[in-house]
Amino acid sequence: MEKKDTLYLGLCLAGAVSAGAYTAGVIDFLIEALEEWESRRGQADVPSHRVVIPAIGGASAGGMTATIMASAINNPVKPVRELTGDIFEEQPLNKLYHSWVDLTTTDMFPVLLDTGDINGQVYSLFNSQFIDELSHRAVEVDKSQFIDRPWFDRHLKLFTTLTNLKGFPYNVNFSGGHAKSVFYLSRHNDYAAFVLNKTEEEYNNDGWIPLDFFRDSNVDVARSAAMATGAFPVGLRSRSVVRKMQHLNDLMWHRDITGFFPLTTDPDNTLCVDGGMINNEPFFRVKDLLSSLLRERTGKGDDFTMNEDPDTFECSIIMVDPFPSKPAGEFTANEGLAGVIGSTLSAMLAQMRMKPEALRQIYDKDNQSLYLIGPSREMEGTAVEGEHAIACGFFGGFGGFINKEFRIHDFFLGRGNCERFLREHLTVPADSKNPIFKDGYKGINPQLFKARDGRRQIIPLFHPEGEKIYMPEFKHHENWPIRKTKEIDAYSRDIRNRVGKIIMNLSDYKRRDRFLLKIGNKLILEKAIANKFLDTIKGSMAEWKLLQ
């Protein structure tokens, strides 16, 4: 009889823009907790069951973080528990922190406003060249130090969502008065799917692109997909993704179209923007992977589905979401053009992201198959939940680019929230009949690894709980990073320069007209747009209580 001693844990990392710093902190603590447990395995009073991560899916900043995690996990990983001395000192030994908190400089806003990317062509509202530099750094590995971590499936399956602007074309034939009545359509929901530590020679004809950071197999594809999934529409530059035609035709999530209308150009080269635009929380795709994995390993066949029974479940999904959804406010019918445009875009986005299967199978159940880690903190004695608990959340998630303190805060909030989650929420009853945990906790001191409600931790934590989340002291406030109004107003010149160059390069006038336009632009448009831009930022910061 097969011994059940392993919980398979899938990770779903949602979109976040600069709040990827929060997700990075969550993952940093999770890695540290699993690493410590493994280092103690076999000792007295150490639970013997296992947790293995075989699948990670992400969208936008979450997809970028998933790729960074995959590139880091077979190298040494040094957790960032606290900062001593200069809090702005870089941490290059921790790839998650280095990629999301350090970025390329402390204050990233002048980098985003730099006009060096505009040369007769405008690619995005913000300069995105820094992402190219970060992406190269993020996929580099130390090939002399390969570490095989047993809690991380050696052949992990990793995917990022993409919004494929070319799309997958298909058509429907209709019978009618004409000899041929064809209805042409295309689908734009796409995935860049990889299987880790395999080369192209080991391709399994299943659409999962072999990815090996140590043997340089498809690393450039993974890098371009990571940049593409985070290409915030209009705000950041769109990205080209080149993949083998067979990889796309074979992938199970495309087969309903490519099985009848296969791609015929090899390699396939498409232009992509933010994967979160269509699928920002791809937990059902992670669920597909976990279900497939257990079908393969248990032989239960195609009728197997993830179950939620605490006495029998063998896998769970953790979703990390810096911007967890919230109930829609009362709808106000605004028939003005601006109101209709805003409502239309919101409706289109919500419809694209709708997951009807989730409504049927998950949201109406209290089960152990799906967990959420979202931002939570105390502020002036009051609990703050969701996007307002993170410093990077303002200005549509771009706020973290304004100053490194915001990113530092969110990284350590992520670590603290993950610790609380593992300590108090990712648990099972102390008398669980589930063989994974019943046998795993056999002979263990019953007073150890307990949540406040008496349940037992699935991932045991070996250090005592602190009185509060660690947070460094910031410049203008004890533990909440405040900026002064004059510091934000200082961006005015850079904003005006970029606005002016965008306008001039989007226009197409004769020389004399361009000269006249430039004068008008300098006198009127630049100043008006820059002031509106700054007012929007400061208004959003004030809402987040980040402006002094």
C-alpha cells in the first residue's frame, strides 16, 4: 500500500506591479521555513511528513517572481531577516530582494521618467529599459553550486500568463445562403509554460518548454516571457516572445484551438502585454497541474479531482495576492463620456478575468485546497487589510518605484504575513485522521508546533513567535515610510520633459508646425499634464497616509 507522507503545495502568484516586493518577502520566508525544516529532519521532535512544491503559476509581477524563484532555488539562498546599519544597502545574495527591492537604484522614478528610450518611437508611458537589465540579472545562476532541494520538485512546472496580442486564430463554419459562411475569431489568453531542469532533448511533446538555467536551455525564452507577463499595458513596454511552434501546439491549455487550428509558422513570434490583464490570479491552472500530478503518481485516472476533505486531502494551493479582490461598490450610472469609458474598461477587464468554474467549485466551500496570503498590518492601533496595508499599493501599484523605503516595507510585511500564515492558518486539526499528518506528527511533543486554536502547523516553525512583525525604522516615521510633499513635487521637471517628448514623438507635423506645437506644448500641455500627474500621485499617497 502506498505510504501517504507528502503534501503537494502549488503556488499561485498574482499580479502586483511594484508590490512584487511584498510577494518576494512572502516567498523569502516560505523558502527559509522549508529549508530549516529540512535541515532538522530526522532529529527528535521534528515532524516527519513532507511538503513538496511541484507547480508555480504567476501573472504579471507574480509571473516574474515565479521565474526568479525558479532560477534561484538550485543555488544558495540567503534569507533577509532584518537590515542593520544602512537600510538602503543592497542584498545581492538574495535574488528575490535584489530583484524587487534593490531594483537598479534607490529612487526609481527618475529612471522611469528618463527619455532615453524615445527616439522617433514611443513604446510606453514610462521608460522600461531598466527591466531588461533586471531580467538578465534575475536569470543568472552560479553554475558551480547546484543544490537539489527535496522540498522543491526537481522538475517543477512553472508558467506565466500572457496577453497575446496576435492571438490564436480559429473559425466557425455556418450553414446559410452563401457557399461559405465563416465566422472568424481569435483567443488572446496565453501561457508560457516551462518544466525545470530539462533540456530540449528531453522534451516530452506536452507543450512544457524544457528550461535549464545551468545548461542554458531556453533561458532567453523564460526571460522574455517574464518581461512580457509584467508589461503593464501602455504603462510599460510590450514584449516580443519567440517560442517553438510545437511547444504552443502541444500545450494542453491551447489544444481546444490548436488541435483543430494549429499554428503553422515556426518559430512563433508574437507581441505580448501584461498577463494579468486577462488572468491575474491563475489558481485554476495551478489546480490543473496539481490534479495532473496526483493522477500520474496515484494512478487514480481522469476522474481524480482535488478534494477538500481535511482527512484525505493531498494537495493545496497558496495564492499570494498583494491586491486581493474586494466587493464591488454601488454602481453609479454616469452617462458622460468619461464615466462611460471608465465603466466600459472596468466591465471588459472583469469579464476577461471571470472564472465561472471557480464560482461552481471553490467560492461556496470551506475547504483545505485553497489558501490566500494577502497584506495585513496594524496602523495606529487599527488593523488594515488589503492594498492599503502595503506601501507600494498607491498609484495603481506603481508607488513602489518612488522610493526604496516603500519596497523595503512591503518585503518585510510579506515575510511577517507569511510567518503568521504558516503559524496560524496553514494548519490541520491536532487529531487529524489524514495519514500525512497523523503519521508525520506521531511521537511529537503535543505542545509543539501549535496554532493558537490548538491545530498543528503543516509546515512547522521552530522559532518562537515575536511580539510584532520586524520592520526597519524609516526616514520620516518609525515603521511606516512617509514622504514629504516637496519630495514628490521635485519630479515635476522630469515629468514635464517626458510628457513633452512623448507628445512631440506621437505627432507628425511639418517642421514649422512642429516648432509652433513645441512652443505651445512647452507653455501649456507639459505643465498642465505634469500638474495633473503630480496631483494624482499625491492624492493617492494621501489616501494611503504616505504623504506628509
